[in-house]
Amino acid sequence: MRIGLFGRTLAGVVALAVFAIGATAWVSVARTTEVLRQEQGESLAGDTHVYDVLLGWAATHPGWDGVAPIVHDLAGATGRRVVLRTRDGRTIADTAQDPAGVPSVPAAVVDPLSVDVALLPTDPGDRIDPRAAGPFRLSEADRAATRTAVDADAACLRRIGFAVQVVEGPTGRARVEPDLTRPGSCPAPKQRPTAAENDALQALTDLATGCLHRQGLDGVRLSFDRQWRVAAAASPADRAAVDDCLAAARREQLRPYVAPAALLYLAGPGGLAPAASGLPRAARLQLAGASAAILACAILVAVALAGWLARPVRALTGAVRRMRAGDRTARVTARAGGEVGELTAAFNEMSEHLQRTEEQRRHLLSDVSHELRAPLSNLRLWLEATQDGLTTMDAKLVASLLEETLLLQRLVDDLRDVSLADVGALAVHPAPVAVADLFGQVAAAYPAGGVTVSADAEPGLTVRADPVRLRQALGNLLSNALRHTPPGGTVTLRGRRAGDEVVLEVADTGAGLDADQLPLVFERFWRADPSRSRATGGSGLGLAIVRGIALAHGGSVAARGAPGRGATFELRLPAGASDAHRTTTGSS
């Protein structure tokens, strides 16, 4: 199926609009989603901070008493409503008094013995918050004693150029960080467990060993190294069971020292939810509606644009079809500008040219038939008269018939020269020609009949041209001038150099030419006398032949004049063109 200009333009504009809308929507959605994810990430980081702070409170306090101020501070910092409840639904702390607005599902469970690794992925594998020290937490006296020894060690390291600092772990025991290879001048202080730490370590060992015995495994022995670690296991292959029993023993030992698990509810902006994967449904509907409106506007614009482009094309198509049907007057009204207007103007110019060509063709047929009719009629009449015995074929009749045949021969030759010139096949054979000699030959070949013929050429002036064709052109111009100049008038042949050209002029003092006749003088079969009398005009082909000869030499011909002031015909030829440039193929 063939699609017209209207359809192609409409489809192209709509496709471009769809692409533009799609690209814009994609960029908008991507950017908006990125912003939403960034904002939700910031909110999620705030919510994670809330969870971490409350988890730290639970790990270091045996209950939730006194947590309310902390909850309010967190709500003010994050802009969220924070609600903390027990598992049985009792409210521990709430930053708003309105019971409504609390989500039905908690955001997290705050339990230091079972940390949510999705929120705090850096927690140890047993999911016990490292801040939960329980019975391993030092008393104030023990903490001060260990701190004194560690401070002295840090001071020693700083004196020899080490940048260290003293930090306290969850149990309150101090240590030097970073842990480094020590020089002999600053040996590491001895870290001996306190009595309370030894008791806690023994209790933990008993709990872990009891768990292993219930599974039919050997017990475990734990040792202390600034906290505690597994020293040896009865069977390395059962390490997983040892880890499970150790984690269970730690939970059992720590449970009296940490707050019970509580449910955390967060309300307001953000929330502990998966990152946004796109725009909300309402925003997507608004974007789709806006895209549809833009697309509709684009389609309306495309229809108007396609119609504006297709209208002159349809008019051109209709004019071409009328012209093909024989209407040479077909024209298109140029309303549009730009390229379409130029196309319309070019078509109108072509149409006018074809109309002129058709008129010239009809005139040519009419002119040729008119020029041939008179001599052929004369020949027929005299021959029929001779055949019927009405006259005798004497010398005078033969001379008259010969004159008519010569007229026919000249007409046929002229027609042939004009046709060769029209197709650019008029043969020329350039050679150097002296202009003064050329004027003398042409003036001698045509009887003046009471008209004075003079020649004026620059001394030594030559032109490279076909001598025969050039004499033919000047002869036609001189014959035309003598025919239109009354007795007593003057015809002047002039030759001069003008830059790279040689200018040959034939000027007369005859009746002259009107301004509207000047563009027509070189047309075929045109005569200044509309009556087409042979007494005042030749065949009407002589000046057309002159134009063809000038063009064959790469030159030009022009006419100027005014009524009652004579006429001047100017033939311009290149002064010295090469043979290869001037010679055309064809027979003479």
C-alpha cells in the first residue's frame, strides 16, 4: 500500500512526538525514582538509627524504664512518630498521645539477643548485640584499675611516636587502639580477668557444656582474653553444635541483664520499606494523561503541517495531469513560500515554456507550409500550363522556374541550418579570419540598391571562426539591413576588440525597431512586416541562423534600436578560442 505525503508526514511527526514523549517520560521517571530512592534512603538511614539507638538501650539496660526521653529525642531528630510497645501490646513509649495512626505491622522487633541483620548487617553471626555485656561488665573499681594500666601503656607508646588512643569495650575494659607490634620499651600490660569475669566465664562454660551434653557431645572449655573465646572443643567436627550451644548459653546468661523484646512502630514520612521501584500510581496516571494530551496536540499539529505540505503538492499533481491531458495553460497558484513556493514557481515557468514551445511548433508548421506553398504553387501552375499547351517552355519560363527552385533550395537549407543550431550540431571549423577582408567580401556579395555600405574595422583585427559560417552570419545581417533601409540610407559594418571578444556590428539608418520587437527579432519566421510580403521580408530564418552560428562559436548576438533611428545588430565572438572548443560534430 502506497502512503502519500500527508500520511508520511503525519506518521513521521507522530513517531517523533511519541519518541520525544517517551524519552522525556523515561528521564522524568528515572530522575523522580532516583530522588525518591535517595529520600527514602535518607529516611531509611534515619529509621535504622532509631532502631540502633533503641537496641543499644535494650542491650545495656535490664528494662525499658527511662527510655521515653530517648524516644522523644529520636522522633524530633527524624521527624517520625516513634512508638514502642511490648509483645502483649502495652505501650512503653509513644511520641504522640493519639492512639490512631499507628501502623498495624511493626517496623522492627527491638531485641538485643536477636538482632535484625537486615537493618544492622555488621552484627556478629550469633545475632547477639555486642553491647550486651551482662555479667562481664566491670565494676567501677575494676574499670578504673584497668584504665590506669592502659593509660600508662598508651602514654609510653605516644612518647616513642605512636598515634594511639584508649577506648573502652562494652564490658568497660579499656584497650589501646590500634593493635600494633610493640617495641621492647613498651610491653603490653597484663590483662588478667577479675573475679567477676571469672565467675561469669565459668557460668557460661557450664551452660554451654550442659547444652552439649544434652546432645551427647563432650563439653567445652572457655578461656579469657580481654573477653572470652572458645579454647578447645571435644570434637572439631562438631564445631557448629558448639557455636549453637554457645549462642544459646550466652542468651540464657544475658537475658536477666537486657530489656525484653519490644515492638517498634514508625509513622510519618518514610519508613522501613523496600526502595521505590517507580512512581506512585497517581503520579503515573498524571504522567500518562499529560503524555496523551501532548500526543494529541502533536497529532493536531502534524495534521495541519501535513495538510499544509500536501496541499500545494496535490495542486501540482492536478496541474501535471491536466498538462498531460493537453492543457498547456495549466498553472498553480503560489501561496506558500520557501521550497514549496520555489517548486510551484518552477512548475509555472516550465508550463509557460512548454506553452510557448507548443505555440512555436504550431507557428513553425504554419510558417513552413506558408513559405513552401507560394513557390510550389508557381511551379505547379506553369508546369500544368505547359502540359496543357497553354504556354511553351522557352528560356524565360525556364529561368522563372529555376528561380522558384532556388528559392525552395534556400528555404530548405535555412531550415536545415536552424534545426542543426537548435540541437547544437551546427558544424564550425575555426580558422583565423581577417575582419577587414571579411567585410569587403560580404559587402561585394550583396547589391546595395541605392544604399551606401561602408566598413570600419580596427587595423589588423582578426577573429578565430569558421570563415564560411561567419560570412553567412554577416551576410544575413547585411541583407536584413539593406532590405529595411530606404534608398539614400547608410549601412555600416564595424569591427572592434572588446577585452577577450571581437565585436562585429551591422548598423543601418532604416525604420528601426520597437522595444517590444527587440526580443523577437531572432525568432524563426518572425518579420517586422506582419503582412509577410516577400517584397519587404525574406524567409524569416536569417536572423535565427545568425543566432545559431554565434552560439556555435561560443558567442552571442543582440539587437538594439528605436523607431525612426535605425537598428544595430551586434555579433560578439571569442577572439581566439581553441579548435577543440569551437568545433562541433555534424555535417555541413
